[in-house]
Amino acid sequence: MEEPIVNVDRRPGRPLFVAVKEAVREAIEQGRFAPGERLPSTKALAVQLDVSLVTVHRAMLELVASGVLRRGQGKGTFVHEDYAKRQTPAHGLRAGLVFHRESSLADPYHSQVLEGVRQQAEESGVDLVLLRFGEDPRNECQGYIYVNPFPDQLDRPLRFGRGVSRGRNEGLPIVVVGARSDRTGVASVDTDNVDIGASAARHLSAQGHTRVGFVGGVGTVSNDADRWAGFRATADRLGMKVDESHVIRHAGWRLDAASVGRLVVMLTAPRAERPTAVFAAGYYFALDTYEAAGAAGLRIPEDLSVIGVDDPPSAVHLSPPLTTFRQPLLKVGRLAVTELCDVVLRGEGLPQRTSLSAELVVRRSVREPSVVEPTGC
């Protein structure tokens, strides 16, 4: 009997379409199907593997979606020509993952970016080393991923000791993730934070808010600065009032006790003087705003609307569930590793600057401002 070109591992409890998908992928990686080669038809594979057409069809769809296969209209299904190159591991590559001093993995932003980096590094055969800025004492890394760096940190040499005399980070492969970078030769992967701030202002304006506040970072890192810039510029253009007394900015990923106190004072001002809505430019800034609103005796959204950034699982369980911007953070982390391997270290083209869009998730923390009741005589 002729040996089948694909062997399916039919383990109990494992969905059959997953087994078929992995069998086809393994056959490609073993060279049984070459890049650009046409695969047997869905019907032929179903007969050979003794599974249903539906099972093979679902497996093939997932392989197309993940870039392993491509479909030609009316021509069939082919091994994607770029798949082998993407799957070639960076054998022996060690990359430094560098966080700044105010980073916290308790922040869902950093934890999700890190998970995306970890997943792609594992798939690409990259060994990750966790570093602080200015430290690679053993000079063992061949490239670096900077997570949301301060601008001046891109100008500091990472390597020191053992006779290293390099000044700025000249010649070191660097990918900045979660921040802008205009440095020559430095790649970057980020979400469009200016658009996040602008979209927040547009959404609040569409709900009828004309007096709005801002709670966020001081702008030391670029995503803080960009969210504020996009929000302020769009609010001004739409005729929304952003009074300086309604802006609370703090260094770090959430407010300290003094800043929360200032926010409570802002929200306990007379109704006609306080904002009817707040853009909280980070998930923990939104939690701080919820806390301060409760301390001020305000209801969300009846007395104060809140729109945030980032969408961890707990966001839907807040009372009320938070309207927020969902960033593709896993994808951001994955793309950073891919960029380091394929573009910077292998010299395949110029470093790219990639900007992804965030998704506005509308829940119940934003609504039209309440009408001020007339006062009695």
C-alpha cells in the first residue's frame, strides 16, 4: 500500500481538524510539500486521511489564515512561498528585552506585550534575556527589544565593561516596541496612540460632552505624550473645553495618593464647574478615576462618563463595564520579535516602523451628560 503523504495523529480528546492541520503543517516543514507547490484537493485529502470534507476544509482555512497556505482563485491551494523563511529559527540568537525603571508587569499593557514577545521568541528560537536600561554586562546579546522606552534611553549605550568603548547605540540592532522612534536604523512597532486620543475626544463629543477632563501620564514615554496630544488637539478642534484644572498627569502607570486626592477635589467641584467626562489614558488610570468618582459621590455614567485605554478581562466586570480602546498588544509583541529577526539581524531590508490601530470597545461607562436640573427659588 502506498504510504500516505500526510499522517494524522488521532489522539483521544484532540479535535480531528487540529490533528489534520498539524499533520499538513508538519508535512510542509519536512519538505514533502515545497514552497509554491499545489496541495491535493480537499476531496482528495479527505479520502486519503479518511476524514470528512468539513474537517479538511476547516483545517485548510486555519492554515490559510495563519499564512502557511495561500489560495489562488480557481487554481487551488498552495504552500505559501514565504512560510519557510518565516519558520526558519534564528538559531543561537540571544536578544535583550529591556524595560524602563517605571515599568510594571502588573500593568496589563506590559504583561500582554511581554506575552506576545515570549510566544514569538519561542516559535522563532530566540533566547530572551531580561535587562535594565544601560545593562548588558556580559555583552552577550545580539539585538535588543526596548519596551516603551524614554526618548533619552535610546541614546545611551547599552553595553559597558570589558573594554567596550561604544558611545551611542551605533550598530546595535534595536526594535522599539510600544513607542515611537525617529532614530536612524531603529525599527519600531506600536499602536497609533495619537489616534487613540483623538478617537476618545470624538467619541465623547458625539455623546454631547463639551467639558472634559484627562487623567494620564506626564508624557515621558511617547504613548503618554501621543494620547494627550491627540486628545487635546481634537478636543480643541471640536470646541470641547479642557480646563487645566481638569487635567491630572502623573509619572508612572497609575496615580499616587496625592494625585487621586487632586482628582477627587476636581470631581467634587460644583456641577457646572467639573467635567462631565474623563479620558483615562491607561487602564489603571481608569480604575483610579472610578475610585475617585466613588469617593466624590458621583455615579458612572450618570454623573461622570469615563473612557479608558486597554481591555484586560476585568474591564468588562467593572461597574459599569468600561468603554475602552483595545490595543492588539500580543500582536505588537510578536511583530517586535519578527522585526528583530527578519529585518534587523538578517539585514533583510530597512528597519520598519509599524503602527497598528486600536479598537474602540463600547460598553456602558459613557453616555450623554445629564441635564442640569433648574434650581429652586
